[in-house]
Amino acid sequence: MDIIKDKYYEVSEFYDWALSISDPRVKDWFLMQSIVPTLVTTIAYIIIVLAGMKFMEKREPVKLGNFLFYYNIALVILNLHIFTQVIYYTTKAGYNYSCQTVVYNDDVNELQIAKALWWFYFSKCLEMLDTIFFVLRKKNNQVSFLHVYHHASMFPLWWIGVKWVAGGQSFFGAMINSFIHVVMYGYYGLSALGPHMQKYLWWKRYLTMMQLTQFYVGMIYTLQSLYFDCDFPKWMQYAGFCYGATIIALFLNFYIQTYIKRPARSKAAKKESNGTVKSSGANGHISKDKSTTNGHVETKKHK
């Protein structure tokens, strides 16, 4: 018990010390006083997703109607705002796009950059609703480990980013991710309008490729920053690199399973079914979907 108490005090002292060297400009901003609300929100998100899937198991999907369209358009506007703010004020502040230190002063450009990064952090909280809507609509195939891991990790990670480095090299990740999200939520918004829009959404595969590319670009950006020994916290750069590696691995797996292996399996199944009759040996009768009832043909309806 004494060991646990000692460890608790050590962690508490480290946390207090870390807060003492955080960015003083953001200390009174919404949710910035402590990491606790951010962690509680993240844990609640995971619990709601898991419990929600169980709750919806025997219930009809919730029809969200046009609400989904307006939700996605709102996120398009928010991410476009973040992207343009970062581009505009980093240019005005004369940022070096390859190697930029954090400037902790009240210069109007620096404050606007910090505010844009805070909005980026807060957008990660709003984007957790993506998963909640999937659960309500019983789109459980969309609620993958990659999806939940990404949403649950970005919110607390960007709390750390805004709390200590609301500027400098941090701008780059927010800039490219917000741009990708403008495209992504634009896609989701069009998709929410209904099946008649599907013919215009042929570019979904390229959206996934864009998402993968942004992580590669982020990794390269971090590597060049480390190589040139930029004046930016090294531990953040190493941590960001490791996190990026996990996301790339998961996205690659998703891409391979969705766009390479699945179409190959579909082609093989189609080829096998063309002009071929399967016999299951069920009392000498032909069985469709591998299912017979008392020697009669049973055709299952696929939902």
C-alpha cells in the first residue's frame, strides 16, 4: 500500500511540475485547466460505443434523416476554418514550414494559431459522434478497432499538444489533417443524402489513399525535424512518430482488406457461381446457401 501511495505522489508531483511549464496563454481556455475532463470524455466515449452496440443488438436502426447531412457539413465548415486559419496566420507570422519553434507570446498571429489548434483539439471531441451515429444506425462494420482507436486517442493527444505546444511544429499536423477532413466529411455529407448519390461517390478509395498519404507525410515531416534538430520538444516528436506508425499499420491493413482482398474474394465467388451448381449431398437434392430442410431446397434471404 505504501508503494502505491509513493507512486501516486510521484505521478502527482510530475503532473504538477509539467503543468507549471505548460503554455500560459491557454491555461484559462475551455477544457485546458486539467486533462481530467478530456480523459473522462474519452473513457465515456468507449463505454457508450461498447454498451450502445449491445443495446442496439435487438433494436431497429435509428433513422437520423437529414441530421447526418447537416452534421457532416458543420464539420466541413469547422475543418475548413481551422485549415484556412492555420495557413493564413502561420504565413503572416513568417513560420518556417520545415523547422519552427513555439513562440509563447501574445502576438496576434501566434494567438490566432493557438486558437486554431484549440479548435482542432475540440473538433476531435465532436468527431466522436461519428461512432455514436454508426452504432445508432447499426453500421457495426464501420466501428472497427482502427476507427475507435483513432477517435479515442486523438482527443487526449491534442490536449497535450495545445497545453504545451500551441504553435511551432504543431501547426503542420493540424493543417494537413483538417484539410483531409474537409474532403472526408464532404464525402460523408454527400453520402448522407441517400442512395441516389452513390454514383457520384466513386472516389471513396482515393479518400482512403489521401488519409494514408497524410500519415506518411506527417512521419517524413517528423523525421526531417529530428534530423535538423529543430527546437521543438524531442519527446513529442518521438511519441508522434510512434503513434503515426501504429495508425499507418492499421490503415494499411484496412486498405488491403477492403480494396485488395475483398474484391479478389468477390471475383472468385462470382466466377465460381457462374454456370456452376453446388451439390451439398443433402438427400440428393440441390441445396442453395448450404441449407436444406427435410430434403427440400431452402433459399435464404440475405438482408
